[in-house]
Amino acid sequence: TPSATSQNRSDVCVDARLASALSKGGKKVQPGASVSKAEIGKAFESKGLELYTAIVPPGSECRYRSVGEATALLGGDAPPADLTELLKYGPAPMITIRVTDKVSGNKTQTLIGGVEKYHLKLSDFAKALAKHNASSSTVRDDPVLGPNTVMVQGNVAQSVMHFLVEAAGVPRDRVEIV
């Protein structure tokens, strides 16, 4: 028979940071205490806090979990040692996709900004997009979208959005095309 001290699968062992967040109000939670996931969810909902977290594939360095073809492109063997930095307060960051005309001719390029906030390795992400869209891609600085912008040759905004949502696991409402 299981002992009284063993944890249920729906319980979480609270660390100091989570204990501090749950202790607001009259109830004090001690680090190391066992709290149900439902109680934690209710506590954060009652405070109106919005949270997001990165899901880490094996062997990656803090990347969002990828599904389908991106798992093979972005995966590895062992998760990072410290996962506490992956839980972030506030809404998940936006990824902006912008289509621009090149200076000469009728050529276009698609620029993707904000990808680094999702802990995707930019060079691997650019390679995966190049393969997915059968076009050239690179990482560069953009005066509008900022540093670490991924540039893909051609007008492939819809394809990039689909790739981000389906393969990289980015929520659909956090990707915008401008």
C-alpha cells in the first residue's frame, strides 16, 4: 500500500518561488508542501495571472516542443537541468510575419520576428523553413522587426504561419501577419 507521504500524480511538490506565489492572502504555503494541480490553477486564475511555458523536447536548449517534422529538426536527447525559468508570467509573446518587396525587381521576402522569444534555435528554424518552403532563408537584423529576424525568400507568410502553429507548437493567436 502506498504511504501517506507519497504524492498523487495530480499533486505538485511546491518550490520556494511557487510557494511565494501561492501564499498571497491568508493562506501560507511552505516550500516542499504537496499541492494539487487544480488548487494551483484556481489560485492563478483568481489572481487574473496569465502564464505560458516552454515545453522542452529531449536534448534541446530551452525550446518549445515541436511536433511532426520539427521534432526531428529541433529534437535531441536530454532536457535542460533547470526548467524553472521556462514558466513565464503574462501572455505568450507575439511572432510577427511581414512581407516586403525587395529593392530591385518584383521579388518579395517574408520576415519573421519574435521567434527567439520562443527559444527556437534560429539557425535550425531558418533551415527548417527553407526546406518547408523550398526557398532560401537566413537570420539577419531588420530595422522594423529588430535583431534576430528570420528572412525567407518569397511571399510565404501563410505557409510560415502554418509551420509555426503546426510544427513549432506556437499558439495561433500569438502569430500575426502584418
